[in-house]
Amino acid sequence: MIYEFLILRFGEISLKGKNKKKFIVKLETTIRKSLKKFPNLFVKRHYDDIEITLHGEDVDAVAQQLQSIFGIHSIRAAIKVENNLDDIKQGVLQIAQSEVYAQTFKISARRKNKNFEYPSNVLNQELGGHILKNMEALKVDVHHPDLNIRVEVGEHDTRLYGREYPGAGGLPVGTSGKVMLMLSGGIDSPVAGYLLQKRGADIEAIHFHSPPYTNDRAKQKVVDLAEKLQRFGGHIKLHIVPFTNAQVAIKDSMPDNYRMTIMRRMMLRIAEKLAKKNGALAIATGESLGQVASQTLESMHTINEVTNYPVLRPLVSMDKIDIMAIAQKIDTYDISIRPYEDCCTIFLPTAPKTKPKREHANKFEQYLPIDELINEALEGVQTIDLLTKSQESDDLDDLL
Ligand code: ATP
Ligand code: MG
């Protein structure tokens, strides 16, 4: 493998002005953590990019690991040569020869160092000509080349870029504050969490479960989902809230068609308390407008009444099919479709109200010992620290 470096570009972070450094430092920390399994790498932060020296590590494996980190716009494999034309010619030819799949190519030269004697257009011609002369099967395509060899003449050396990998985009996780994600075992909420991580949010998750109506496998599903989300950066804590007594109380004393609404209001009240306790400034759900009875505007309006925390709904305007495609991409889909019930399906009313009213919900709730149920649920919360958990399994791997 000829490549010696990976160069990471930032995309949106570049627009951050004075805050740029803070974002890049955060990104660098995430990158270092994520690349621990490649011991030979050397990571160096510059003003405009991050440079990773491979020292023999596999370029594709490292790049693939970096592709799940938010805040990286592009990943380019590169070599460095001295600032002289012969070395540059030899370098671009090596790159072209190593990318055997390419049938067309293009040179994109940029002379940042104005003291270098050849301007960019001359470099493009000279280097393109050199490749054509030595590799007869290759053709130039300036619009859609299989291989775009970028040449950047700097102050001290010249970088030659070959293979490119798209980055995940977005902002580094942890630069937008913390969000408490309501994580069911379904398809939607993990996708909502992923999209918030993409915008830089740190995620903490809450799951309501109702043993013995829901079993340990339903809980395990949520742990597995949270672990998948953790791959995108950050450190996820998962709060498991015992919800059986609240569910039973709602089922026994609330009208059938308002049960869903009132259950959601209970969940939201508890989520707000946990958000406050753990320093999250918003709550998030996987709701999508009109998808089911509890996700009409009227339902959202009535459910939302119980909190003045922002409730973020990243999927609100997305179609189910697009949500499913993201779930596939982030590898949560297969976990989400495991058949174990989550607490809501078991207590599902036969005909939930699609247009519940705040006045009615408030009136019915007078017959429910709300504070008592909330306090009891909060006292029973079990918090799983997923980072510690995966560190433990890493240690185990080392031992085996
Ligand atoms: P999902 O696929 O995320 O389960 P859904 O389409 O099944 O969503 P609902 O069951 O109505 O929709 O749930 C709406 C949202 O409420 C979920 O996206 C999730 O954020 C939250 N939620 C539902 N059940 C639970 C639960 N047991 N624990 C935590 N949050 C939940
Ligand atoms: Mg669900």
C-alpha cells in the first residue's frame, strides 16, 4: 500500500469562526478514542484538517472506522513528496498505478505555495501527460473521473491525494449539549437518536419497561440499540424506568380511548425529571407526524402539555420508508424488528383517541396518583453505563 496518511476535512465546522478550535479539539478527542485499536497511528491536528499518519496500518480499515464519526466531511488517502516536479510526477504515477480499478482520471493541482515555479494549470498538464505516457489504458475525464488525484503544493512539501472516502458529515458529538432520548425497542427512536448525534448532541437514553409484561429480552434489545448508537461517538447512559405500576394504574382507572395519551404524558413527565437530574436540556422521541394515533398534531399538543422542556422530534416530517432506510444503514433495523413486546403494545387500548383534548386528559388525570407513580418509577431507575460495559468486553477480548 502506497498511502502514508489520511487527511480529514471538516465541512460545516469550517464555518464556525471563533469557535472552530473548540469543535476541532472535540473531534480530535473522539477520533483518538475511536482509533485505539490501531496502535501505530499518529494523529495531528492542523487549523484546516486532521492528519493521520498510518505507519503501516491498513488504509481502508482506518478510513472505515473514521466514516462513522460526525464532523468529518471527507477522508482522503495521501502521500507526501518534496516540492519538485520530478518527485511529484513519480508520486502521482504511483497513485494511478495503485488504483487498479480506475479507467479514467483527472489531476486537480493547487499551488498554495506561490514560490513554487509551476502554476496549477501547468502542473495539471505536466502530471496528466506523465500518467498518460506511462499508462496507456487510462483516459482523462475531467467531469466524472474514477480517480481524482489532488495535488497540493505547500510551503514545505507537496501532498498527493488518491483514494477518497465520504465522511459522515454533521457536527462532532458533544458540541451541542445533551439530549434525553426516549428509546423504545422500535425502529424509529434509534434513528432519531442517530440524527441528533449527527447534529452534535450527546445522547442519554430512557427506556420504560413493564415486567413481567415485558421480559429481559425486550430490555436487552434496547441495550443493544443503545450500544449501536454509541458507535457514533459520545458515551451513552441508559436509564431503565420501571413502568408497570403506572401502566396498570392507567389501564384500571383511565378511559380506554385516553390511555395512550395519558401513558405518554406520564412518560414525558418522568423523562423531564431525568433530563433535569442529568443535565439534558431537551427530550427527544422518534415520533413522525401522522404515523399512528399518538402522533397526530392533536395528540402531540395534548401530550406535550405536561412539560416545558423542548421535545425534539427529528423524524417529524419523514416517511416510514426513509426512516427504515436509515435504520438499515446504521445497523439498528435488525435489532428493532426482533419480536419482543415493548411496554406500550401490551397495554395498547383498542381504539386510541386520535384527537385527544388537553381538558379531558387533565380531568381524567385527577383520578390518578401522578406524583406517587412518578416518584416510585424514579426510585426504581436502573442506570446502565454502556461505556463501562463495552470497556469490560474489550478487556475480555484482550484476555481471550
Ligand atoms: P418507535 O419505533 O421509536 O418505537 P413507534 O412508531 O413505535 O416508534 P410509538 O410506539 O407511538 O411509535 O412511540 C413514539 C415514541 O415514544 C417512540 O419513538 C419513543 O421515542 C417513545 N417511546 C415509546 N415507547 C417507549 C418506551 N417503552 N420507552 C421509551 N420511549 C418510548
Ligand atoms: Mg414503538
